[in-house]
Amino acid sequence: MSFEALSAWERGQISRATIDELQDEDVTLFHQARSAVPAPWSWPEPPEHLSEIWWSQVAPAWAHFDEALANYAAAKLFASWSLYLGDGVEAAAHSARIASAVLRIESARQCALFHRPLDRELMIEAFRQSDLLLVHYADPGLLAAAASGAGA
């Protein structure tokens, strides 16, 4: 792929970047991120009753964060390291889906931990925890391999 084609792909992806509500594949994608964390570190399982937490405590406020969610999604697509460590744009797109799933699950985790609906403070912490997993705990090569091997 040429630089111009890659730039056009990134522009198109970024212009449509968003993070939707809880998806059926989120737990599977979340486990791909967790499995990229090398020993001796680990990351906790998704919260129990994820769907119930999502629909009662996260979903009612999710749309209030549309701009921040779009910015986060765009940041995960633009100049993604998975373009180079994985198999190109397919790996980058899959890595972005992993990041979205992680953010949704971490948002639910924050609501469950603090026993309250999603608000600005919990959303900020969900962003922090998501990047802690994806940027600092997960091995980039293992995460890119998961993204490449997933048939994204």
C-alpha cells in the first residue's frame, strides 16, 4: 500500500471514528487484549454481569461522551503501531475494535467498582485503565499478532 493510499484510509477511518454501545464480540476482543499481557503481569476478567451493568449504569450516559469517544477511536486508528507490527490496515482496524471493546468493559468495571452510573470521573478512569492495559501492560507484538490472526 502506498503512503497516499494509507493516508486516505486513515482519513476515512478517522472521519467515521466512533465507539458504539456494548457489542456481542466485546468479551472475546477483551480477552485478546488480556492474553497479550506477559507474565508475571495480568489483567482482571471482565466484570460479572457485564450486560446488566452496561445497560443499567453505562448505556444511559454513553452518548454524553460522544466527542471524547470519537477522539479516542480516532487516536487508536491514526498512525497505529499495529499497521507495522501486524498485517497492515486489517490489523489496525482490528486493534481499534479491541480498544473499543476494552473501553466499554473498563467503563462497566468502573461503574461496578464505584456502585454508580457512568459520569465524567468514571469515564476518565475507564480511558486511563484502557490505555494502561493496551499501551503499558499488553506486549505490542502479541497484541498485533492477535489482531492479525483474527481475520479482521
